[in-house]
Amino acid sequence: MKQTKLLRSLLAGVAAVAFSGGALAAQTLLNVSYDPTRELYKVFNAEFQKHWKATTGEDLEIKQSHAGSGKQARAVVDGLEADVVTLALAYDIDEIAELSKKTKQLLPDDWQKALPNNSTPYTSTIVFLVRKGNPKGIKDWGDLVKPGVEVITPNPKTSGGARWNYLAAWAYALKKSNNDEAKARAFVGDLFKHVPVLDSGARGSTNTFVQRELGDVLLAWENEAFLSIVELGPDKFDIVVPPLSILAEPPVAVVDAVAKKHGTEKLAKAYLEFLYSPTGQKIAAANYYRPRHPEHADPKDAARFPKLELISIDDPVFGGWQKAQKVHFSEGGVFDQIYAK
Amino acid sequence: MATPRIRQTRVLPGFGPTLGYTLFWLSIIVLLPLAAVFIRASELSLEEFWTAVTAPRVVASYKLSFGLSLAAAALNAVFGLTLAWCLVRYRFPGKKLVDALVDLPFALPTAVAGIALTALYAKNGIVGQYLDPDGLARVALFAKDSAIGQFLEPFSAKVAFKPLGIFVALVFIGLPFVVRTVQPVLEDLDVELEEAAVSLGAGRLQTFLRVIVPVVLPALLTGFALAFARAVGEYGSVIFIAGNIPLVSEITPLMIFIKLEQPDYAGATAIAVVMLLISFVLLFIINGLQAWASRRTGRDR
């Protein structure tokens, strides 16, 4: 009895998948992205559909997928047929190129040269979200390791956003100590001793800070910090922008092999290029991402982004994602050593 | 009991096909994935394997996962037995409802359980505010430097984001296993046995220990083993309440998850292999105990 029931539901499942496969035959595009871009792409996709209809007369369906950046990269390698990827950091797209070599390389090694500005149409940075009135007086990275301060950040091993957090702290410590690496290690080690909970993703940490009211400061993407304030009311939190932080570049790329298979090469390219257009830039700024061309943004939106010193991942202190990943986040790397006794 | 040599005749035929299906199902559903784990792990050299599974963080996670799972299963054995006893022996209004509630941890998605428990025990939660020394209610009722506050200090337990929170989650998900295995045995147990014992002069404690416990023990051990096995593998509910701090509150399944994210599939499967082996040995011991208990009491499940 039970088995026939199981069999029947299995068959139903197979049928459902088969039918939805049939519906995919129309012109569709799958954008595989990371967690905090939900709101951005919701607006952007609607705008692009209008643009595409106006220029080509074709109707278009855009599907979105959101999860942790690293997980999404692995899903694409394992067969999720993304026409374009828009992830949290270049390393994850490098991974797609590298890991897919074993079977069929999905995109070229130099994918990041395909579009202007390192293939990042918008940037962000890491800021502090503190409780209203900033009771612990947090102004700069150094204040995070004061006694009694609790810091909330996800685990850099599993979260792209957390890697930016960590590297921003590293950049601060190096600068402060005139490039003394031992001091920088001590600083990030100290910093993580002030972290009571390590969630696996950025949204998890935001929940811990906001819903569970744990911690004094949340290290967050600038766009996430703005969103938290908009959604939860400005009476509960303040944003503190440190004098120095990291230039977080979430890149975009066409997954060539998949787009070719789907026949969406032109569409996918146009989709990403539209991100650089005045409309795309305006939408990015409205959704709290720093546009590459601030002149296209609504002046009101552009004024929301305070000026601060931003260190790029390609700065010699990091030497690019490949090196930074290896030194800091690989097995036995600097981050692991923090917790080694 | 010696197996009779003669061919048995049964009312319903079908030994051949059912055994065939049993082996086939077990192979594709259980053995195949397990074999894949071992094959993946064998990509590592012996030395790499050893380094992967004996890293301090990983060893700390074994202690936490297996220790807390055993503790949670033990607590569930005590209270699960009490619950089953109450449900079998007494009639009270709402009994059907209580009986149904026991199954809830089975059905609830573990992530929901985890988030609910975290919300409850966090320092702004309904329960957590009384437990946490910095919690709202505790601070309001008994300031830290007040006499009562100082008296309470040693008993302060922070549950959410501490190992204790993991324990709470594991107790939650393990409870139905004990209740549901013990319940049928208690239902079969005649009240007359106890009455006979008492009329022959046994005290209450004696009746419990020498009449009831021996009968229930094998089933109780089965329930304990099931609750333990479930707790060791539990991920969803624990991850929200654990805090996930290296060397303090990282469970072994999280270590595997972190390795997979790296991505270090071979390292992840190496830890999985160790987990499987430890679980297997522990379950083997528990099953042995159970067989011993059944033999001693002359009761086969």
C-alpha cells in the first residue's frame, strides 16, 4: 500500500518536472545570484523586460535564484543551467571556470575581462550596523575589539559577505600597523573572539542581530544595512561608516556554455550590459548599490553613499582573490589559525 | 530456538520476492550512498585522511555531537518512559491530543523547530529572558548585584547560542522515538502482573524494578538508540540555536557542511566516514545490550 502510494507520488513528481520542462521552451533567462540582490533584480528584471520588448518585440521570462554565493557557484558547476551568474565575489565565478574544467568548461578563465570595470556594474562596501544612538560608541574598526563589545558576522568559510568583512578588518589592521602582518593577525584574532555566533550566511547574521537582539554591531554589506533600516524603521538602528573599508565588487558574467546551449547568448549579454546603462545604474543606486557611474543615479540616491577610503581586493595587500582565498580561508589558513589552540 | 529443517508452509506465499525487494531497496537506498561516501573518502591518502579527521576543531565537534546526543537520548529515555506510562495507564481529558502532540517533532521541519527554539531561548525570548543573566526579565527582577541576583548567578544558564541550546534541540527531536517504541510494550503489559507481585509481598519499588523494568528495558534501549542516532545526524534544528563557534559549539554535521562549502568534498566525506564508524560501533553496543536484556528477561521484542 505504502509503496504504491510512494510510487504514485514519484510518478507525479516526474510528470511535473517534464511539463515544466516543456514550458521552458519560450525565451527565458535564468539569473543565478546571491542572497541580498533579491530586491535589486526584482526591479531590474521588470525594467529589462520592458526594454527588451521595446527593442526586439519579444516577450521574455526571467527567472531568479538566490542563495549563498558559494553554494550557488557549486550548483552551477553541478548542473544548474544559469544563463548568467551575478555573485558576491569574483572567486566564486573563478571556481565555476576552474571546477567545470573537468567536464566541460562553462566560461573562460578571463571571464572578468568580458565587461567593463572588472565585470562589476555596481559595487558595495562593508559598514557597521549599530543599535540606535550607538550606545557603545563604535566609530572605527579598532572600537570593535574594546572590552564588552559583541560583533555579529557570518562565518567567512561559508559566506561571501563574511569574507569581505574579514578582509576589510585585515586591511584596517595592516594600515594601522604599517603593514605589520603579525599585528594584523592578532587584530582579526581578537575581533573573532568578540563574535558570539557565527551564522553560515549574511541573512542569518542579520536575523541574529535584528530579531534575537544579540550583539552590539553587525558587520554588513552597505546595501543590507540600508535595507535593514528601511524595513525595520530608522528608530532602531544606525549605520556607522568607518573611515576605511573594502571595495566589495560583486561581479556578473554570462555562462557561455549554457547560453550557447539555450541559444540565449545575445539576450544574456544584453541583460548584463543593461546593468551598465543609465537605467541599470539608476536602479542599482536606488537599491543601495554604489553605481559605477553615479552621474546616472538619482542625485538623492547618490547622496546616500558617504565617501570613505576603499581598498580593492587587487591591492597589493591582498593580491587578488586567488591569493587572498589561499592565504586566509583555505584549510589551515589564517582564519583557521585564529581558532587553533 | 532451532530452525526447523522442513519446508514451512505458510498461508501467504512470497518469501522470495519480499527478500529480493528488501535487499534491492536496502542496496539502492542505504548501501549505495554509503558506498559513495567511502569511495569519495578513499581519494585521500591515509595521511591526508588522518589529518582531516583529527584536526582539533573536528575532534572537538565529535565530543560535542556524540556527548550531547548520548545525554539527550538518556534524558529522553527517562521522560519518554514517564510519558508513555502516563499515556498507557491513565485516562484523562485531552489524552488523544497529548498522544498526537508527541509525534509533532517527527513532522515539524527541523529548521522550523530550530528557529522556534532559538526565538524562545534567546535573551529577548519568552523563556530566555529569565535564564540569561543579561536577559530583560532577569535584569528587571533581580539586578546582578542584588542579593537574589547574586544567589541566582551560579545557576545562570545561557541556552541559545551555547552548547546547552544544542542539547535542548536534540532532546526535542528525540522524544517521540522513545515514547513510540516503549508505548506498545507497556500496552501489552498486564496490570495483573503487578497485582500478582504486590499480592506476593513485593513493595512498590520492587515491583517497578523487578517486574516492569525488565519487560520494558529492551524497548527502552531501542528507543534510546533511535533517539541517539537521530540526534547525531541532526543538522537543521541545531544550526540555528548552536552559535557555531569553532571548538565550542560546532557539531560534526556542520564541520561536514563547512568542508563541502570550501569545496573539499574528500575532506567532508572523511569526517562522514568517521561519524558513520563511531555511530555504527555505538549502535552495535546498544543493540548488544538490548539483546542481552531480552535474553535475560526471556522476552524477545
